[in-house]
Amino acid sequence: MDQDPNQFWSAAQEGWGKALAAFGQMGKADGVAPQLSFDPEKITELQNQYIQEATELWNQSLKGVPQVKDRRFSADAWATDPMAAFAAATYLLNTRTLMALTDAAQTDPKTKARIQFAVEQWAAAVAPSNFLAFNAEAQKKAIETQGESIAKGMQNLLKDMQQGHVSMTDESVFEVGKNVATSEGKVVFENDYFQLLEYKPLTGKVYERPFLLIPPCINKFYILDLQPTNSFIRYAVSEGHRTFVVSWRNPDASMSYTTWDDLISHVAIKAIHVVQEISGAEQINALGFCVGGTILSTALGVLAARDERPVASATLLTTLVDFQDTGVLDVFIDEAFVQFREAQFANGGLMKGQDMASTFSFLRPNDLVWNYVVGNYLKGETPPPFDLLYWNSDATNLPGPMYAWYLRNTYLENNLIKPGKTEVCGEKIDLRKVNLPMYIYGSREDHIVPIGGSYASTQVFPGKKRFVMGASGHIAGVINPPVAKKRSYWTGPAGKFPKTAQAWQESATEHAGSWWPDWSAWLKSHAGKQITAPKTYGSAKHKPIENAPGRYVKARASH
């Protein structure tokens, strides 16, 4: 253990170079390599700091076990093994240095974000905790179980290889319609693209304007109906709304040629019209979640171009309409990438659900990838049952042509907010014509739809708006029932929407608990009078087909 600290610096530089090379080709989207340089003084400063910290670590290790503050290395086995603790501490030092080098890079923002993403992925992958030869906790467990943990880990690995993804939870415990997605209702309409679910009223009276939810097509709808205690759907029903939900079909080969126009026409607009027909209401209230909100907004743009106003109010939850601020997902998107996908799906095809799921998991690699690799395979553990992670593993495919159109017109070119730029269903989209009350929600720590991206919708739509920011991330921020008495949310001065989310937050007021009651009070003000709740599902034209949650949501994506 008599290594010169300067060797650490050399190793760090070499590792950083490899991480940069991993994303180097992506930077050549326009045929020109990105410009990259460093301030020599900053590099010297980082090198001196690194050598100083490495020397301190070395001296500390000679006196005893170095302290390591990282939950990956928090088990007692790490603290009692000097070699393991030293390896973990060295890894953390190298990682900090690599990230400091990334911050020091002088280049354009997109290239810098790509470098940072590549370094983060590399650092997460090479953590000593990911390898049995270095993981003191896994080694201790193997000894204590006389190798049984290793044997169980191999079984887990083989099982996950067969199912095509790393297990995040004990999936055998859950069954859709049995212990998740259990709210009572019926399928009252279906076509080749979706089923429409109507839920049984829980109140004697309901509001005259029915309520339609459009969830994201990249996930199953039952994130909104996991358990009775945290079901957003059940909450809406209990608040007196006659509630309908779109359940997307999990695309198979028969949907290989499905386009964005198909989803707008045959799902969003069709669902709106069917709910009108069933309820007899001239107008309905609608909600779109994530991509479902983008789809709803596009549909409202098409209807506005046709001078149709079937929706009285709209709610957008963690939705991107203006794609200027897309967060970490932007590192994947450039002209070359989009052209590749367009060529891939030029003759139809499917974007596999597991590919999408893997991409989102690697946005948080330590929490959603390597944590389970270590637990499942190195320690031979079975992850505990967790409904949210079961839903997260229940992947959905996407039609290739629809996916390619979506990439170019949203993430790459941001065309939806450009009046007349995009044509959907034969209509030029101008979202300035979508003039109706809106409730816009964003999650403060959302890594998929950044708070700035959610807030940007306040600058797009001309109608009366209410913006609310919730604590936590993309899912946990949304699924925050009042009974949990968790987290908080923020509201701003009525009718005041400065250009940026940061500016809005400066005058926002924090409130304890769930944002759901705030939304419910807002929705009730747009729901009309109360009428006697219907005793039957559907209508003479749209008769019940089967019990909720229906067949479509139970279809699993093939691997």
C-alpha cells in the first residue's frame, strides 16, 4: 500500500477520459465535434486538492479504518474491514474529482451535460460495492450462509435474465385487478387503441360535468390506482366526480404503424366524445398526466382549430408542452439520434417497453439499478413487495412511428408551442387558441419533467390558470394522498406568472400536506351543479363490456 498519491490523479484523469469518450460520438450530431477546453489554473488547483485529500486519506488509513459516509458502504462489514473501507474511500475521492473536472470543463451546455451524465454513469457502475471481490458486506454474508447467498444470487440472476429486467420488487405478490388497480368500475368503451373505464360513484350525488383522466401512454394507468389509500382515482370519485379513465392498449405488432395523429384522434378526442355521449354533458373536465398531458394539450389544440370546446377545464400534472427545459433527458436527444429512430421506424415497428424503462432507471442508477444488482445477485436477497416498483416494472411498448414523431416535434424541435408549425389530424396547432381554465402542477425534484418544464405551460396557454408546485419527484410528488399527511406544496399570488419557475417560487407560499384538496376545490368550481349519481354504467349506446381494470392493462410487454 505504498502507492504515490500522484498515481491517484493519473487514474482519475484516465477514468474521466474514458467516460467522456463514451459520449463523444453523440456530440457529433452535426458532423462537428464539440469544443472542449480547461482552464490550466483550475486543473492545477484540482490536482493539488486531489493530492492533498489522497495524502490525508492515506495517512488516515495507516492509523486505522477511514470513515466512509455513503449509504452504499454503511454496513458494519465495511467499517471493520480496513481494505474495503480504504477502497470505498478512494472510490468516493476519485468520483468527487471526476465530477469537479466535469464542472471545470469549458464547452457548450449540452456537451457539458453529456459529460456529466457519462461520468455519473461510469462512477455508479465502478463502485466497489458492485463487485463481490470488493463488497465486504456481501462477502460476510456469503461466509455466514456458507455460500447460500451466492447460490441464491445466481438463481436471482438467471430469473432476471429470463424476464428481461432487474427485479426491483417481488413481482409474484401482485396481480392487476386483485391487489392493485382495484377501484370498482366497468369498461364502457374500447377500440384498438384504448379502453375507457367508468368508476362506480361513492357519493349520492355527482357533479354534472364528468371527469376524464388521460394517463401517460408510456406507463400503465394504475399508478393512479395502486391501493385504496393512495388512489388518485378513488379520491376523485369520493369527491363527487363521475370519473372516467383511459387505459391504453399495450402495443403489439398490429400497432406497428400507429402515429401521433392516431393517439390524438382515436384516443384523446374519442374518449372526450364518448364521455360526452355517456353523460349527456355538453362539456367535461379533463386531466392529463405526464405524456398524457402533452396528448391532452395537443387534442385541445386540434379541437380549438375546429372551433370545438368540449372541455370546460384541464389539469396538467408534471406535463411538458414547452420542451425548452427537459432536464437530463436532453442528453440523449440530437439530430443524429432522432434521425436514427426515424430510420429505424420508417417501415413501422415498436419501441420496446423495457428499453424505455431501462433508460428511465439509469437516470437514477444507484437507486434504480445498482442497488438491486447488489441486493439480488451479490447478497442473494429477494426485494420486498412494493406496489410502486411493481408498476414501474410493468413496461409498455410504444408504436415506433408515434415515438419518432414525438422525439422530433417535442424534444428536438419544440414545435408544439410554435403557432401553426405542427399539423396534427389535419389541423394547424396553435395552443394560444386553447383558452380555458387550467390547473398546472409540477414536482420540485422531478428529474423527468423538471419544475421549469412544468411551469413553462403557464406561459403558453392564455386562459385563467393556477400553478401548484409539490414536494418530491415525478411520481411521489403526484401520488401524495391527504391521509398520508406527508410533504408539502406551494401556491403563488393569483394570476401572477413571471417568466420562470424560479421567479415564481420567490413569491410562493408553502402549505403542509397534500396538494390534492387544493386541486379538488379548484375542480369543483368548474364542475357545475350536483345531480343524482347514476345507478348504472355507460349508456344505451355504450354498454358495459367487462369489469375494471379491463383486459388491456393486464397485457404484458414482450421482451
